[in-house]
Amino acid sequence: GWVTLNKLLTDPALQPRDSKGSLQLVDMPRVKQLAKSFDWHKFEPIRIANLKPPGKPEGLYIIDGHHRLALLHEVGREAAPVVFYPDMTWKDAIKASTAANVVRKNLEYLEQAEASGKMWESGDYKDLADLGRDVANKNAEWAEDAIAVSKLPGEVKMRAQEGRLGNGKPLEGVLRQ
């Protein structure tokens, strides 16, 4: 079906790329580039569910498609094709959103770390090796580091990502050395 854009809600917990405020929820330069060649034939529906996040209003929340929503706003559209999940819980929505973003090939290390932290906290993983393999095709040590990184304060993560911590290497380059 289709839903008007003003009815769709977002929540940082459903966007693993957010890193608890240290990164933008949506990469607007990327969205602006995509808008130049917008084509409905290449547009994948936004995945949504009717959810009640803790401490927030109930509504139609985006599970997967934050960049697509921004793209539609950028090109002046008022509605979006959607896939609606009728019986999804908040916990299931977080897992689905994380899984959808983890499979993207362009996730940076910090984004993989955030996703790892969320997936580990969900309780669905009991083995670090399984988590490391599923998120980044890595091992248990990588997963342990990634979970630790996901718990760092936002400012520390931002400085590390920019190479402004320690020896000036990107975050992943300073771990396990």
C-alpha cells in the first residue's frame, strides 16, 4: 500500500547508523545525490509497523527506509509505497531494523559496532562468535570490541571515527593492538 509521508515516524533506536546522537540519522549529501536521478522503478518500499516505543507516542514507525523517506521529501513526494508489518513488537522492530541495516555493504565500523551492541542487548545472541560472523563476517574478539565500542559516549565515538583519538588511526585500527 501507500502512506502519506507526514504519517510516518522515526526513532533513533530503529536506525543503527545513528550511534546515539554522534552521527546523523540520514546522510543528506547521499540523499541529494540520489534525488538527481530519482526513479520510481528503482524505489524499494519503506518498511513500517504500528508501534508504541517506550515513552513515545504510538504510530507508524519506519523499520527500514530512513534514507528513502528523506529522498521522497527531497524530490517533493507526498506519499510512499510501504510494506506494513501488522503484529510487530518494539523489540522485534529493533531487531528487524538492525538486521536490515547490517546487511548493507556500506556500513562503517562504528555503525557495525552500534548494530552489534543492539543485537547483543536484544538477548538473541548468546555467542560472540555468532554475532561477529552475522554482523561483519568477523570473530568473537571483533564482536567483543564492537560491543564495547557501542557503549562509549557519543563524543568519544565521534572523535575516534574522525581519527582524533590516540594515535590518529581510525577506530577499528586501534583496537586489539
